Amino acid sequence: MTSSRATNRAMFWRIIRRLFGANPGRLFVMLLALGAGAAVTAALLNLQVDAKRRLTTEFRAFGANVIVLPKHASLSGSETLPESTIPSVPRNLGNAPVTMTASLHVIATVLSPQSGKSLSAVVAGKNPRLIGWVAPANATSLAPLGSPAIPAGPICMVGGRIGEQLRVEQGSSITLSNGDQKETCVAAGLGESGGPEDDQIVTDVRAAQRLAGLPGRISLIELTVPGSPGEIQSYIADLQHRLPDVDVRPIRQFTEGEAKIYNRISGLLTATVGIVLVLTGLCVMAAMTNVAMERKMDVGLMKAIGGSMRRVLRLFLAEAALLGLAGGIIGAAAGIFLSIGLGKAVFGVAARPRLIVYPVTVAITIIVAIISAFPLRRLASIRPASVFRGEA
Amino acid sequence: MFLRIVADSFGRRPRHKLLTGAALALGMGVATAALSVSLDVGDRLAKEFRSLGANLLVTPQADSLPLEIGGVDYRPVNAGAYLPEADLPKLKTIFWHNNIIGFSPVLEVPIEAWSPASKSSLTSAVVGNSSLIGTWAQHKVTIPDGTTYVTGVRETNPWWDVKGQWFGEDSLQCVVGVNLSKRIGAKIGDDLNVSSGGHTKWVTLKVVGVLSSGGSEDDAVVVPISVAQQIAGKPGEYRKLYVSALTKPEDAFAKRDPKSMSADEFERWSCSPYVSSIAHSIKQVLPGADVRVIRRVAEGEGAILTRVRMLLWLVTGAALLAAALAVGASSAASVIERRTEIGLMKALGAASGTVGFLLAAEQLLLAFVGGGIGYALGIVLARLVGEKIFGAAPEPSLMVFFVIIALAAGVTILGSALPLRRASRYEPALILRGE
């Protein structure tokens, strides 16, 4: 009994081997269809997960989205926060860093000794290492650092419109004064941003504190929190819980706009990827079924020499599963490269391969291949003789 | 005879043709859906980005520097310059008038506000220093060509959330910021007194809504601009104008200085809806105004839009590739399986070229039918996606149709070409003997 089962099994695999070897052209075609489907499935699944995460990073192009203010901040802007608030702000959300800018605002008289002009302007003291917003490229290239003709001293970034009105040049020195307090610094250009920075002078936070006579105080902290809308919400709730004495607010213009856009884009991506995957599966299935239907002769022959339909079908399903496995593995391997290429092209960083994607892809491919072989069941009612006579 | 053979082939093996056709239709359906969505998505997404609000800011050229901290301007009313409100309808006459989604002028006045309803009305605790923001909620603008256009802060500041309702234009109504409303105890339906100096002269406004914006407006009173003009003594003038415009992401060309361009380049620049060229054309219709691009909004938008568009194009490319390979495989299979038939035809004296031509004609016929059905299927899918996500279906485009038909024809011919070439080398005798 056991030996006959063993013989049976040996025969089974032998037939399978022959089925593969019989027609290399057909084998190639089937592997091509299955492999193409699997490659696109793997690449898209990989990209879909990765793209959503990257999008939240892209949104940081808008700059700060959360702001920390003194509680009951009134319009006079005189309330301030102690600097000790800064270390208690968590600097990470998941794996992504939270960018932070602390600043102190003070209204001061700005004098340019070179042009003799002066005006009142808002001086924003920021910690230079923490300046979060992006200065235009020309600001750094024109900055006077390292040039010997320039007096050494602290640098202040002069907003585009102030620069115009004061006729300040790169590298000339300007004086900021508030009451008896005076600070001198070297001007660097900022260009136009269309935002409030155009009308501000940005300098070191210590200088602004001396000007305002408020050592160790800051007006507000701006945070650039990466992550999906839900993650940002929970970060805000957590921060408010940690710092009950301050007011933590989302900048709704950006948090709400981003949430809307994020939902649209990720919905679009999911829908597109879903449709492409379903249709690609159906398309592969149709192509495979077409091939399977050509196996009439084989089925007829097997039945003629005494194979039961169940066993014949099992043979073909095993063949299909093996094909699916092979096609799936080839496709998944191609999919790795495809998704690396796609990720690089879109985000400049290769999409991180997600290992779970590949077994899923291979499993889907095998299922598609097996389902495609099922129409062979229709051949159960076929009489072998009519196949050979060429009638069916 | 030729047509008869082709017709016979379809009639004799309907299920085969159906399956090959189905593979083609599904493959081309993928291609159509992906292509239509990515063609359409740029414009739709650009519109979505307008939920970030204005991307252009207009200020008077002769203005003094605003002393702005946390979004509140500390300048007195008589400092700085103003622009005439009467010029605003001209915004809808510029070349890019269809790209302008909305605009709202703003006039800010520092005021004191108190609520006569609360009992300790004149104690200093209840009198709140605040600022009055005069603007348009839903203002009807009469454009010089006779049509009217409704715009206001709803378009330029869509994140402003009003409980209750917006004020009516030109009426003595107001919307109170949520913080201020708590501070001075003014609720919807209450009266609110505002004064721009001293408690001797004031204007009484009816509170119709409570505004929450997450910004400095939470501490302000928002009124129709005509009321703010009257309180400030600046009839028909505004200080700032926010414009929200649909733009094309800026590329390297757009960032060049228009003054350094040649006439041709300048024409190309001003005929592309870059945010800078829209700013340029707004400046031409508003004399004395300085139009600035709000870089934070405009550049972030441009960067993300470019990325998303590219992402979708690549997904489309991958979908096209998969569809093409599967369809190609399907048509290759249908040729491979017909060896006996090819052998028979050759044995009866058909030249290899004739056989190839015959099979190619069959495949092409299938490609046109399958491609057509696939196009219809894809359009339906693209509509579903478009309506579900953007609430608007993409327009079926004739270009997509031709691309799809050409793709279907190309892919089937390519898929069958290789097996056909091999078939032309078959020895009829060997095949017919079954070897």
C-alpha cells in the first residue's frame, strides 16, 4: 500500500515535470503574465505604504504647524514663557524628529549708520541653531562670514522689506535699540518670503532678551511636527498634558489644510493601487485561463488512459500552483527593483522594502494561478474519444 | 476568402477569442483608469491645496513697516498707506481671472470692546483691548463686464470656523473671536460696543457668530469692511488683500527674473499660471500696490504637487507595463496554440507572409474591440474614483481613447510577433504528423 502510494507520488511529480518541459514557449508566456502581475503588485503595495509616510514628511515644506504660547496670551504680547519650557518639549514623534524654533519678539528702533536711516521694526530673537524656516539660498551665499573686510560680531538676518527701506547692504552693521539697551550686529540679507519675516529682523535670542530686558524668557515656540493628522493631534494632546501652564495650539491653516490634502492623496493612491491590482489580477487570470483551455488534449489523453477527473484536476492545479510560486518569486524579485526605482524617482529616497509585502505577493500570485486553472473542471464532462477525433 | 477565414476563426473558437478579448479589455481598462486619473488629478489637487488659503498678499507700496507680532499689527491707524477698495473688481479682469479663486481685503483697527449686557460693563476687567478686522464674508463684486462674483474670507481663509453665522455685508453685525468672547462674555445675540478711542464714542454691533481660527483672530472682532472703514475714518480703503489663486508649480524657468527674459521667454512666462506671473498681472491692475507671494504656502504647495503628480504618473506607468505584459502574453499564447492550424494553411500553399498577415489581422480586430471595451470600463472606474475622492468625475478624453487603442494594437502585435516568426519557420509536415 505504502509502496503503491510512493509510486503514485513519484509518477505525479514526473508528470508535472513533463508538463513543464513539454512546451517552453507556453511556460515562458505563463511566467511572463504571472511575473508581470506579481512585480507590479509587490512594487505598488510597497510604494503605497511608503508613499503615505513620505507625504507627511513632504508636508513639512509648509513649516511649523504647532505653536506653544503663554497661557491667556493677550494682544499686548507682553506675556512670556520661561526658557525652561524648551527642554520639556518632546523632540521625537515616532522615528521622525520634531523641529523647534523658540523666539522672543520685541519692537526696537533699527538704525543703519551707513545710510543714516532708522525705523521701528519687530526684532525676533531666535536660537540660530534652531531656526526652522528656510532662508532663501541667496541669504547664505551672500552672508558675510569669513570675509576679512567685515567687522566681526553677531549676525542679524534683515527681512527683505526692511532691507529695502533702510538701504542696508550685506555686511554693513546696524544698531538695534530699545530704551537704554543697544545691540550692534552685521546684516545678512533674507530675501522675500511673503510672510511676516519680511518685516522682521532675526537675531540671536540672547541679544533680543537683552534688548527687551527679559533674560531667560521667550515669547513662543514653533514646532514642526511630522506625521499623519492623527499623530499630530495626539502629539498636541500629549504636550498640553505635559505642560499644563502653557497653551499648545495647532496652526489650523496648515494642520487642517494638510489633513484634507493628505486624506485626498492617500485615498487617491489607495483607490488607484486597488484598481490596478484587481484589474491586473483579472487580466492575468484571463490570459492564464486562455492557456489552460488549450490543455484539452492533455486532459483527454489522461482520461483515456484511466485517470479519474479528480486526479487529473489535481495534477493541473499542482502545476498551476508551482507556476504561481515561480512567477510570484520572479515577480516579487523584480518588484523590489521596481519599487526602489519608483521610490527614488518620486521621493529621492529608495522605498524601504517591507518584507511582509513579498510573501503576500507570492501568495496572491499562487491563488490567481490556481483560480485560472479551474475552468479545466468544465472538461470533466468531455469524452476523451471526441477530443481525439477532433470534435470538441 | 481572407475575411471568411477571419470570421470563421472567431465563430469557431468563441470562448478563446472571448478570453483573449477579456484579458485585453481588462488590461486596457487598467490603463485607461490610471491614465485618466493621473491626467485629471493635477488640476483637482491644485484646487485642494487652496484649502491652505491665500498664496498672494497685496500691500500698499508706500506702506510703512508693519509692527506685527503674532499676526497682530501694532501700528496706529494713521501710520502707513492704504489702497482703494474700488479697484478690486479689476482683479477679475486680468488674464488669469479664472485662476483667481477668491480674494478678501482686510482693514485692521485697534479697538476696545465691551459688552453692555454683562453687568460690570465698565470695569476695566471687562473692557478688552482688541483689534477689529474689517473684511468681506461673502461680498458681491460687480466686475466691469457686468457680471457679479461672490468672494470673501471663506475662500481665502477656509480654516476659519464660525459658530452661528457670518455677518451680513454692510450691516452692523460682527463675528467675535472665541477667546475674546470668553474674556468679555459676549454671546451670540448680544450687543457689543466697540470704540477706537475713549469710551465716549462707540458703535454698537450685534454678535451673530463666534469665530475660531487658531490664530490671532481668536482675540479679535470681525466686521464688514465698511463698518471698519467708518470706525477708522478711512472710507473705501483697505490695508491688506489676500488672494487665493490656482497656480502651476514653479520650475527653474519660473524662478528667473522676468526682467532678464527675452520677449519670447517673457511671453511664455506670462502665459503660464506661475504664482509669480499671476502676481505680476495683479500688480498691473492695482496701481500703487506691492504684490508678494506667500512663499510658505506657494512653495510647499508646488513641491508636494510635483511629487504627487510624479507618483501617480509612475503608478500609471507600472500599471501600463503590467497590462501590456499580460496582454502580450495572452496574445502570444493564442498564437502558440495554433500551430496545427498554421501548419495546415502552409501545407495548403499559403506563404508565411500571408499566414502572418491573417493572424495579425485577427489580433488587431480583437485589439480594437477589446481596447474599446477596456476604454469604456476604464472610464467608468475613473469616474468612480474621481467622484469618491474629489466629488467630480474626470472628463473622458479623446486623447486617452486613441492612446489606449494604439497601445492595445501595439501590445497584441508585439505579443504575437515572436511566436508568429517562429511559426513561419515551421515545417508543415512535422506539425501535421504531430511531432
